[in-house]
Amino acid sequence: MENKMKNYLPKIELDKMEQLLRIEEEYETGKLSLEEARKELAEKVGSIRPYHIAYIEQNMMEADDDECVRVDMRKTLQLLDGIMDYSRPQLPADHPIMHYYRENDEMRKLLLAVEDLVQYPMIKNQWLELYDKISRYPIHYKRKQNQLYPMLERKGFTRPTTTMWNFDDIVRDEIRAAERLLTEDKEEDFIAKQQTLIDYARDLMEKEEAILYPTSLALISEEEFEDMKHGDQEIGFAFFNVAHTAPAAKPQPASMTGAGFSSELQALLSKYGYSAGGNDKLDVTTGKLTLEQINLIYQHLPIDISFVDENELVCFYSDTDHRIFPRSKNVIGREVMNCHPRKSAHVVREVIDKLRNGEQKRAEFWINKPDLFIYIVYVAVRDKQGKFRGVLEMMQDCTHIRSLEGSQTLLTWAGQQPEEPSAAEEQAEDNGETVSEITPKTRLKDLLRQYPNLKKRLPEIAPEFKMLNSPLGKIMAARADIQMMSDRSGIPLQHLIGEIGKLCKEEKQ
């Protein structure tokens, strides 16, 4: 990885990096005082940039999964004060890195509010309101793990995936644990946990802003950041919505446009016995399909599909409107082991190894929660000769399927009930219920009847609600209430009620 990372950075003077590493280690172990260490740095190293620290971590230090948690960033920054410039860069407001800074700024305000509240007698509603906001912050980590980390891996900087990911999950779990203690009225345990959360969250933000973000700016091009924006939108943001306008298409050279490119591509593929083009059909074992038809089939499957090849690289995922978990195109070409947190890596490793060596043919998992059942299966893919060619992952929300009873042999359209409604039901359906106050028991279909444009606007709250416009989403909308929407999306209940209320108020105007 050393040479790969160096290729994307300004010139690295290895002798200075060795001196920097030595001085830092001697300072950390107490062999040098702060004053002595800073003096040696000034004399033997001079000024450094954050990516120098990243380079040393990647290429000159042994990997340690707990390293990111263990290292005291404040102590390191104290050592490097005046030697390393990690000041916040001047970037456009819609730059992906600026969104990370903005989320951190908002989280810092919330942590100050935590420090204030712990000084006073416990008032649960105040804490519920505060944690309603704090619980949105882990979206910050989800975007890092699925967007930023893959891009850095391509540049040879894999350390964030192997160390910082663990720290991300620790802070996320601390937030979830604190929220659970709050809802269970375990006041003493809840208050006692606040300082741990504050310390961990602030330390991780300092590591992000001192090393991760400046190094990302040094390694990733502006064009690549621009490409990241769509994936960021898919995953979402912690405390705000971001409107993204696609950039104007760049003019292509004549050789890359029109008939010239098509004919060149066709000639190249024909050389190896393949056919391609808008209307050209490909042999697919049991038929012939155009590339457009193949893509349309994948987009309309009721299941999510991902494929990892024999080299353990992610090659494909189906881009459906009802995707259960967010996906980003940055996952393509990524090592599958880097797509999972360290704590679950051993399970992924076992599944792949046993499917590869033929010990097992498939592995099943399922997630069973109130009003939600997700079925996941991994299958070994082998060619006609029996050679292992990869792993196919299939995932489906089976909640609706599990709710079916009896037999249905007559035509019934998706989302419709096969039984004829009673007169009372028909009247109730026609009249509906007028929603004057949104509560956990408020039915979504009543809101949609009262505010017809609400379905289109719900994705403004969270991208997960895009699926309401899918066939499966329409079925769910018919029986969902606000509590179910909160449970399914992971959005805190009170936050969801507030955001839906805002949209409804706007629709009235």
C-alpha cells in the first residue's frame, strides 16, 4: 500500500517521517517531555501536514483495531501545536467534507447541552427532546463508512476502515445505550453514561478534523468528491437536508460520442465474441435480452441482490426503489471485508471461506422485529466446471408475505384486500379520519388522504421513505402508523412526529 498512497500525495521525505514517528513514540512513552519533543520536532522535522500522520499510520505502524480509541488525540495535538496546520479548509458549502464539519458543529452544541442538563434535577421530557436530536448523529458515521472510507481505500489509505470504523460504532452504540436507559427510566445509569459519551464523541470528532478530513482532501480529487454527492444524498445527513443539483455534463471528445464510440465498442466486443448496443441482444442461457432489459429486470425485482466475485471484490448491487439498506456506487470494486465493521468481520470471513471451499452451499440470516421481517441468504456461485466464482447475497423484506393467510386465487392487485369490505368499512374508508394531532397511533393513510402531496415529500425527512412510492411501500402505507414508520426507519418517534407536522403545516398554506 505504501507506493499507492504516495502516488496521490505531495513528495514524502521518508527520513523526516521516521524522525517524526520516533519523537512521537518517545513522547508517548515518557522518554521525552513535551518541551523536549517539540524542540526535536522543530529541529529535525519542521512543519508537517495532517497527511504525514496518516502516511505514518498506514505504512510505518502495525495495525491495531483499538488504536483509534486508545490514542489521546488532544495529547497529540498538543505535541504538534504550531508544527502541523489542521485548520478548517475554505470549501464550497455543498462540498461533502463541509457536511461532515457542519454535522460535528451541531453535535458539539448538543454535547454542551448535555453538560448543562446533567447539573440539574432529571426532567425526562427535556432529555427526550435532546436525545431526539443526538440520535440522528450516527448517520454521519454511516456516510463515512459507505462513502468516504471506500474512496480512501482506493488511494491506499485503509487505516480508517480498520481502526476508525470501530470507534464510529462505539460512539453510535453509546448513543443507543443511553437512549435505551432513558426510555426505561434508569435515571442513574443514564446520567452516569453521559460523560463517557461526551468524551468519546469529542475525541472522535477531533481525530476526524485533525487527520481524516485534511488527508481526504489531499487524496481525493474534486471530480471524485463531486461523484460522491449522489451517494451522500442516498444515505442522508444528520441534522439537515441538502439539495443537490447535478453538474452540467462535460463535453466528450468526438471519439467518445455518438456512432464513433458505439462502433469502436462493438468492434472491441465482437473481437472477443460479445455483442452490445441499445438493441443488440445478449445470450443469457435461457433467452436473449438487451442490456437495457437486463437492467430493468434488476431494478424491478422484489429482492435486493449483491454480488461479490471470487477475489472478494464487490462487483454489483441492484438499484431498486425499495432497497432495505443504503448502497453507494463507491462500494463497487471494494473488498467485501472492508464493507463490514470489525466486530462482524469474523462472521463474513467464515461465510465466504465455507462457501468457497464447498463445505456449505448457502447461509441464512434473518432480522425479526415488531412489524418487520428481513430475510437474507448468501449462496455460493459456481460455474459449469464447479469452480467458485463468487457469492450472491439476496435480501428481502418478507413482512407482508408472512402476514398472508389462507389462499388467494382470484385477481387481486398489490395493496388491495381480496375481501369485500363491509358497509361500515366502506363508510369509514370514504370518510376517513381527520387528523388534528399527530400521535404514534396516527395512520399514515389518513395523513395521505388529508395531505395528498405528503407521500412525495416524506423522503425530505429521510431517504428511507422513498420506498413508499414502490409497490411494497404502497402495501405498507395502507396499514402503517407513525410508530411503525419510526420503528422501520430508525428515526426517533418525536423527531418524526415533528418533521411530519412541519410538512403538513406547509401543505395547509
